[in-house]
Amino acid sequence: MNIDFDRLKTDLEELGRIGRDANGGVTRPSFSRADLEARAWLRAKIEAAGLAYRVDGAGNVFGRIEGAGKTIMVGSHIDTVVNGGMFDGAVGVVAGLECLRAIRESGLKTARPMELAAFTDEEGNLVGDFLGSRAFIGRLNRDLLEKGLTSFGRPLKDVLKGTDYTIESILNAYRAAPEIEAYLELHIEQGPVLETEDVPIGLVSGIAGKHYRWCSFHGAASHAGTTPLELRQDAFLGLADFALKSTQLVATHHYGSLVTVGKVHVLPGAFSIVPGQADFSFEFRSHSGETLKTLEKVLFSLAEDIAATRGLTFSSRVMDETQPVAISPRLSGLLASECEKLGYAYLAMPSGAGHDAQILAEVADTAMIFIPSPDGISHSPRETIRWEDLDKGANLLLNAVVKLAN
């Protein structure tokens, strides 16, 4: 079987125009006006295809072909980061829609039910990543939803005003979930490996776990002209020292794991004043659960040592955590076999970025198909794909779904 590529491309371009911003990117965070428009667009496509449409209490959107037994699910997400690209997430949802549409139009009768899923807020614009897929499997923290702030600085309950969703409906979304046999997700790589190796298909072998914290070094603000260097309690120097030494520690002793300081806010943030406080985001990732535990211990011990040496104090709070996931050998074997039948070159590779497949792995076998990201660019208006790679990825997804559904 083959997908209708022209229809797939047209759909993806249509969706990519929803939420187009002044800087040439796509800004479509979950429950924004653009996101609600995209949801309406997706519903119309699902119903026009003759699929059974439904939406759960977390705003996850589904299109279904009924059958007996556990469900074969495909999908991803249609929300974006601010000023992001039009392919991250959307590729998986639109390709999944096209797969179910092609199966239905072919008249093929399958043994198992099949379902397309577009999960809410994979990008973490609300409170932690993967709100929708975590709600789908019933793994959400009520306290975080009720007390945590979104990336817009507002409580979640305020963001939800004017929508059909509440914190309570999100927490209860899992009650409507079908039992899943397998979940397949097509996604752009978001890195340079496939393009560098000139391979059109990546078969994901595992997904890294990550640990996010919001951290602070606290010192004392003082006059930059009258406070000698040896008497300063410079919070920014504490952060700079920690950023450098934590990177050196991971590179030297835990190569393959990653550590990043992504956002910094220095107070009081003025000329001629020694910074008295440095707030920053801090994350570390690894494909090993044991390594994540070790990193948590050694990295924050390092932060405390730096603080003590420089006359500072250090504090942090957990923002989000996920555990590493190994991809189902059954599904990765199936995808490899289908690649060989279709004549597609492929590369087994890990994913350093997190995905909804990582969350669903707790309740079902999951697998991911990557297609190249030219120049490794993602989360940017310059994010793009090669259409011929999408054609291969979507046809691989289609043939794998047919095999699983039978």
C-alpha cells in the first residue's frame, strides 16, 4: 500500500499556515487561539476521512477505525514552541491521518482497531512536557497542575478559561483511553545525523531521560566600584563556574550524557552592581537511568561546593523528569523488515529529545521513525524537511500499521 503523497503534502502545508507569526515561524502553543483553530482543522479532516472523531478531557484529539482487541495507535502533536517550525510533531499527526485514510479508502479490513492521536502540549508550554500523553495514561501530578506556572507566567487554570477543559477533566482523561497494543510515531530527527550519513530513515533505538530544574545562586548585591574582588559574593560568577565545571564533569566522566544551562536571569541586573542573585534553567539527559541518578547526586554536590567556596547559597526545584526508554525490539524489528522490503536505507539511532512515545512506553510497545532535519535545525522558522524523505517515512509507517493491525 502507498499513501497519497500529494494529499499529505497539501495537508501539512495547510496546517503549517495556522499560527504563522510575524517572524516567519509557527507559534501554536496548546489552547492558544491558533491551537484551537488547528484542532478544528484536524477535526474536519478526521470526519471528512470517515474516521470516528473524539476528544478527551485533556484535549487530546483522536480519529479511529473500529475493530476488535487492543488498539494500534499512530500520532504525535500539533502544538509548537513559540516561533517554531511547521514540521516538528505535525509530520507525525498528518502522516498518521493519511495512513488511516489510505487504509479506509482501500477497503482493507483489519483485525484490530486503529487510532490517530494528536497529543496536547508535548512541547511543555503549560506545566511540564507531555501534558496530553501523561494525561492519557493517568500519570499527572495534581499539585503541579494546580500550583505550577505555565511558561507564560500564568496558572494553568487561567490558561484553560474559555476552553472546554479544566484541571479536573485533564486529570480524568485517562478514564476514556482504550487499551493500546502498540504506538508508532513518525517525527523529524531534530539533529544532523541522518543528513550527515545521507540516510532517509532513522529507526529509534531508545529515548533519553531528562531532569529539568530551576536553580539559583544567592549572594549579595554590592557596588561594583567599591567592593573588592575578594570580598564579593557574586552570584553570576557562581553560575558561570558551575556551568563550566558541570560541563567538564559530564564530558569527562559521563560522555554521551548532556548538561545544559538554557536560560539565565541575573538580579538586580544593572550596571555597576555586583549580581546578588542568578536564576537559571538546568537540565541533564542520559540514556541510562543509573547515570541520571548519579548525575543528580554529583552535579548538585558540585553546585553546593561552588556556593560554599564563593560565599553563596544554592537552591533548586524540580520542574520535570522523564526516564530513559528502550524501544520495543518487536516493533523495531518490524520496521527494519519493512524498510528492507520497501528498499529504504535506514540507521538505528538513539533520540536525545523526548517524545510522546516515551510516555506511552509505560503502557504499550512503542517505536519511532525519524526522517532527516536538513542542517539539524528544529524549533526554528528555518526548520524544514526533504519531501522525498517524508514520502518514505509515511509509507513505512503505513505498511507497519497494516502489519500490526492484522
